[in-house]
Amino acid sequence: MRGSPRTWTILLLSPSVGLLAVFVFIPMALSIWLSFQQWSTQTPFTAAHWIGLGNYSEIFGYGPVGRDFRQALANTLIYSAESIVVILPLSVALAVLLHQAALRKNHILRTVLFSTYMVPMVAVALVWSKLYSPAEGPINQALGWIGIAPLSWLSSPDTALSSLVMLNVWQQTGYFTVLAVAGLTQIPTTIIEAARIDGARGLKFFWRVTLPLLRRTLLFSGIIALINAVQVFEPVAMITQGGPVGSTNVVTYHIRRVGIERSEGGLGSAMAMIVMLILGALVSAIFAAAGRRSEA
């Protein structure tokens, strides 16, 4: 078989590029186009009517559409921040524990930790909704044993969003622990031995050696955790439906309500574009901050 390397490269990449075009590029281009249209999801695309920046001006306005979207965006940012602040330190702590000589070959413990990530979010949401039950939930029963009154985990605006964060932490921590363990195994033994000779022990060794060498792993983990948190949908849709009083109404669930339940496809597409731009800006800022820190 003959052919130039360039021809073979194009032939080998064409299936992947075709899949990306069908499932990523074309839907993205369609969403961008629809964000400038007034279009109902109950009508064909040909019924879309060009309104320019009308959807965006409505979102950034002071009416109910803009107010609800800003609340959903704020809920998403709070959910993401709380999740990342808990998941990353916890995963690093568990990874350091698993990386100790006594547990380094304990693959069963690693499998158990990672297995929570493999459970479908639908099943996780169903189980945790029972755990949070005010009267019969094991969590409130355990609190009662130590004299704490039962809490309305999912029915109170003060605790509903944090309850979903706890659910997310339970499912995601195992995955990021495995990533942190992989990062620890990549640290050269020569650096570790040199630090030991210089007298680095305990927390000093962790802060001066381990944590700086985990910077790339933590950067990757932080970005993935941020993307996962912004995309949260199943637990909100199955447990709280955005309540109570809109306290768990995150952007993905809000976009679904606007675009599908209210059939305002153009407005929902504009909201999706704004979320994508905000997420892209956050990721770019994280990369820029990491770059400046490494140069320093």
C-alpha cells in the first residue's frame, strides 16, 4: 500500500475528526447561532427569528430572566468553590496516606476509594436522598445519638446546597485521590532522598517537597473538578428540582428549564454560551496564575 505520510495521517484522523464534528463542533456552532435567535424548541429551526443581542440583553437585564440566571450562576459558583475546597485537600491527604510503604501495595483500598466514582450519579442521588431523610435518614439518626436535633438537609435553603456538595465530595474524592497517588509515584526518588538527607520530615517535607512537585497534578485535578462541578445536573433534577426557594437552582438545571420546559431555545442557548465563556475565562485564569507561579 502506497501513500504519503500526510495522506495516511488524514485518513487515520478522519474518523475522530468526524465524530468531533458531529457531536461537538456542529452542536456548538448551532448553539451559537441559536443564541442570537428567538426560537421555540417546539418549532423547527427554520422558524427561528433573528433578534441579534436580544437574548443577551434580557439575560444581563434587571428583569426576572436576568435575576433568575444570576442566582443560578451564583449557586453554581458557590457549589463549585465548596466542592473544590473540600475535594482537593481531602484527595491529597488520602493519597499521601495510601502512598505510605505500609499501604502502597494495598490495591483493594484504592479500588474501594475509586469505586464511588464508578457509581452512576442517578444511583448516588437516590441513595443520598434517603440518607438525608429528616425522620428515617441514618445521618439524622447518628446526630440524634450525640444530642443534635435532626436537620432539614434538603428542605432548608441554608443547608440544601451544602448537602449536594457533600454528595459530590463522596463520589468524586476517590477519583482525584487516584490522580494524586499517580502524581506521588512520579516524584523522583533522588529528590526524596536528598530532602531526607537535608532533614526534611513530616509537614516540612510535605510543604517543601511533596506539594510543590504535585503542582501539575493539582492543576489538572482542579480544572477537572471545576468542570465537573459546573456541569452538575442529576442530583438537582432528582432530589431538589432547584429548591427550596431556588437555593439549588444551578445553571445547567436552569438552562434546561428555560430551554426545554419553557421552550425558549434561543434564550437557553444564550445562557449556555455565557456559562461556556465564564468557564473558559476561569480555566484560562487558573492556567495564567499557575504559569506566573512556576516562573517565579
